[in-house]
Amino acid sequence: MSSPPTPGCSLDRPGTSDEARALRAELVGRAREIVPVLARNAPRTEAERRVVEENIALIDEAGLFSIMRPRRLGGLETDIRTKLEVSRELARGCGSTAWATTLMNVCAFFAGLFPDQAQRDVLEGSPGNRIAGVLAPTAEATRVDGGYRLTGSWGWASGCLHAQWAVVGFPVPDEHGEVVDQGLALVPMTDLTIEDTWFVAGMRGTGSNTLVARDILVPEHRVISIPAAIGGRYATEHTGEALYRSPFIPVAAIVLAGPQLGLAQAALDLVLEKAPKRGISYTFYDTQTEAPTVQLAVAKAASLIDAAHLFAYRAAADIDQAAADGVYPDYAARARVRMDTGAAIENAREAIRTLVSAHGAGSFAEVSPMQRIWRDSEVASRHAVISPAISSEVYGRALLGLTDGVTALV
């Protein structure tokens, strides 16, 4: 049985060029081609608690790690909608693979906000370098001539097992040791060690371990201010590049919806495929297809998935349009993107829960992809940056004219 068409595909920003749409379709097509391999490798990825190297190699060969790298340094520099669709497609095969890819790609976006010299440090000699990272300022820093010395640890750094660089947050001190800012530093992975800490119920294969630094030197040109970035004041000299005019937190949030969209679609595809072959125990239904309860469940789930796509794609369109126009969205607009992200996450998660119940107790067999999809969704949907409850609070306050009191990450 064929699955429904991709939901919400017509929701795009006005003025998107035919060339951009063609590139998006090409990249999504490349992702789709490797989905069967990702799905085959998903149990191994989960068991080994890291994305298998075959997956990484295929994604790299398809150019899907380059979508948020600057074009002038060998990347594709696509828009956020393309980023969502690629992540979504990969998650149809393996949630952990899609999540790790998503995080490494968004860290490439963060790198594009740094001064030109820092970007060239990372990509000029090795345009294929991948970047992992953690924004939280869980470190100690000392100001020294030309930069900072950092000691600390950062969890959870998704994709760090496959990255050559990292972005890490830290409290920025002045020359007297007083904290005056929150910084984001670009650091080569050779300066860091990885502590094996990622033991979780879902997204087990992301390798989201802890990065550790011990008195490393970070030159000043590899540091940007996170509060300045949240306000749209970036350090890049390349102000004509639309992608790197995109709002910091809305991008950091909405990209995390991509894997959720794919997980939900994978769950629906599985139920639609198996329903004609599965009965319902202790009923007169020979197949699930005949049962109104299942018919209603798949209709509800498909509608929830449609809604999740529409919310996510509207947020992407808002981000992409503002970037194309060179306008940094105000607080209310950024709050709505965060709300759209939360709504997309909730709808996708609820769709998966509905489909697990429709599929039946067999969903929880270890051999069933459904139990992994369910666990991956439940874990990933609780990432702090995309909390639907906090996002609702932020948006509600913004509608009432309140722009503080909850979180700086808007």
C-alpha cells in the first residue's frame, strides 16, 4: 500500500526560485534513496549507540552535510525549508541518524555566523568538516592575550563521534574575571575528549556524549556572543548571505522538528503497510484494514502529521522570508516560530502515539521498528529548546506584550 503524499509541500515562502525548489527536490531525492539503508542499519545504530559509518558515508556522498555550509567554502547554503525536508526524509529510515545529521548541520549554520577567519579555520582547507556542539555555558573561562582558556564539559553533543569541530558555550569573563557575556566558541575536536555518557531510552544511536576541555586556548576570532546572536547581531562579514541572516534561536529550534516529522511519517507508513496483513485479536476482524477503529486512527494520525508539517513549514517560510528580505524578526515573530515548532512536535508525537495503539501490542516487540520510532520521538520531543509547554508560555506572553520572564532563547 502506498503512503499518502508528503503533507504541506505547497507551503513555501513567496518568491522561492525555481532553482531553489529544484535543488531542494534533488537533495530530498538523494535522502530518499538512502532511506532503505538507514532503516536496515537502524538496529545496529541503536545497539552500538552511534550512527554506523555506512550511514555517515552515504549522507556525506549525497551532499547532505553541506546544506548549511557557506557556498563560498564549498557548501550548498540552502534555506531552512530544505533543511527540514532533508531531515524529515532521513528520519523515515532512522531517527538517530536524522537527529545527529540535523545537529551537525545546524552547527554548520552557527559557524556561518562567526567572523570570516574562524569560518576559514574550519572549512577552507577541509570543506567536508562536520561540527557538533552544545550552547549551554557549562565551562569556566579565563581571559588571556588574544583569547580565552576554557575548562569544562558539555553534554549532550549529538554527532560528536563524527565531527571534526565543535561549538561550545561558555561564560565570558573580563580581565578581572567578572562574567560579562555568554560566548560560543569554535574548537577543534582534537582539543577535546569525549566522555561516554549517552545511555538513554530513545535516540540511542545519536552518540550524544559529553565533550570535555582541559585548559584549552580559544583565539578571540573563534568566539561570538550568544546574546548578540539572539538579537540578530552576527559577527560574519558576509552580510549578503541570506541563510546567515536567519534568526538564531528560531533556526536552532525549528530544525529539531524535522526528525519528528519523519518519525511520524515512518510510523504511518508502517501501519498502512501492515494493516492488510494483521488481524485484531479477540475480534471478528480478519485484518486491521476492515476495522473502523483502525480506519479512524489512521485518519486522525494522518491529519495530525499534516498539521505538524503545516506548522513546521510555516515557521520555515517565516524564517526564510525574513532572511531573504534582510529583516530580523521581532520578538513576537520569533515567539510564534517557537510556538509553531512546539505545535509541530506535539502533533507529530500524538500521531505516533495514536499509531502505536492502532498497530497493537506488537508495536512493542523488540524486532518492530515501531517501538524504536516511539522511543525516539518521546525522547527527542523533550529537548529543552523545543519544549511545547515553554513555547506556549513564551508565545502567550508575547501576545500579551510581555517579552521577558521565561527564557532568553527566543
